Amino acid sequence: MSATCWQPSLRVSAGAGLGQPGGGGRSPGGRGPVPPVLPVLTLNNARLQLGGAWVLRDIVLSIRPGERVALVGANGSGKSTLLRLMHGLLLPTEGERLAQPGCLQAMLFQRPHMLRTSALNNVALALWLRRGWWRWGAWSASVALAHQALAQVGLLDQAHKPAKTLSGGQQQRLALARCCSFGPDLLLLDEPTASLDPHAKRDVEALIAELGQTKTLVFASHNLGQVKRLATRVLYLEQGRVLADLPVHEFFNGQVLPRRYPEAHLFVQGETT
């Protein structure tokens, strides 16, 4: 289900925007300072301990508006755990998680949970609870918005079918409709096409690409071809640490990784051979 993000106050060092060294510059023509673009989400030296083991270590990163960030790495490297930390489902044992005030975010899990009701109600109920079920007209408004959300993901003709009878690809599109129905600014996706057949993968990937035109995305994926197509930035994780953080064209150009990030280079070589 979709959820709003945690909204603490941002702390910005003197003279600089958070995650933007040097703060704002000056507007064209010298009309005064340009306000720095604040990240939608920041992790400052975040560490997470579960069951006595450190599963995330020294995570320092900022997610800026409009970015499409891919998390890559072997199974057990910490991708899903990092997404849950970003979403606030897990809180850092040490360090900070800071979200931009007013930011809304939603998370799509690898195997989304479908309620035992129609596809339409799966979306409408989420909206109804968020809008305030006690308000007059809330249900009618939620149903109308749910119809719009289903139309956007190509499922309007499936609106009255039980959600659990839909195919895997249709359920994933339904989950995306549910996540996006209230207009989140940041969308977190955990292996969104991992268990789908090739045709369903193409459909869901096309939908994610469309969402990425208007939303900030962070997604985990083992499909490096998908990462190349969807991402603007790539983070490589290993044993709970971010060992590489590069624009997508630098991550895959074959020159930067061997020199600066040998672990990430070995991973890419192993995944593509």
C-alpha cells in the first residue's frame, strides 16, 4: 500500500544546500541568488543493525528531484534493505534519514499484496483511507480516482475482476496504480519485474519509464539492460556498503569502473558474460 514519507526538518550547513556543496548560485542576469535544489531524501552516515549483524554500513547519499536511481548488486548486498530504510519501514541504528518536508513517497514490493476484492477496490480503498473515510463523499471521490488510475495502467477493463485472479504482470501494474493514485513525489521499486514473463516485463518497464518522466525513482534491479534503459544514476552495493555511485553512462562505459571501482567492475563483468 502507499504511504507518506517521514517528514523531519532539514538541517543545512551554513552557506550550502543539503547535498549541494556551495549552496545556490546566482540567477542568469545577476537577478539574485538561485535557491539550491534540495534532495527529496538524504541518508547521512546511516547504519542499520538487524539481529546483531550490521546489514547496512556508512550509507551517505542524496536523492535529487527527477533522478532515476538504480540499485545493483548481488543477492544479499543490501538493495531491498536500503529501499526499506529509505521508505522509513526501517530506521537507522546510527546516522540520519532526512526527507524533504511535504514529500510524499510510495513503495512497490517485488511481490505486492492483493486484497481479496476487485482490482478497482484495491485502489479505491487505499485512496479512501488516505482521503479520510469519515468525510462525506470520500468513497465516491476515491472510486472516481481509482478508475483514472486503472485507466493509466491499462487495466480499466479489469476493474471489476478479483485482483487475485489477475496475471502477475497485471497485478504488478495494479500495484503501481495503487502506489501512484495519490501522486507521490518519490517512488521506490523493489525488483519490479523480477518474477514476470518477458511480455509482462516489457509492459511494466514501459509504465515505469513513463512514470519516470514526472517522478523521482529509486529501483533495485538485477537486469542491467533494464538499468541502462531506465536509470540516470547507478549505485553498486556490496555487503551493505555503497561502493560505487555514478551516472549511468559512466557506470557502463567500460573505462571508469576498472580504474576506480574494481568490485563493481567484476560484478558487471560477471552479469554480462
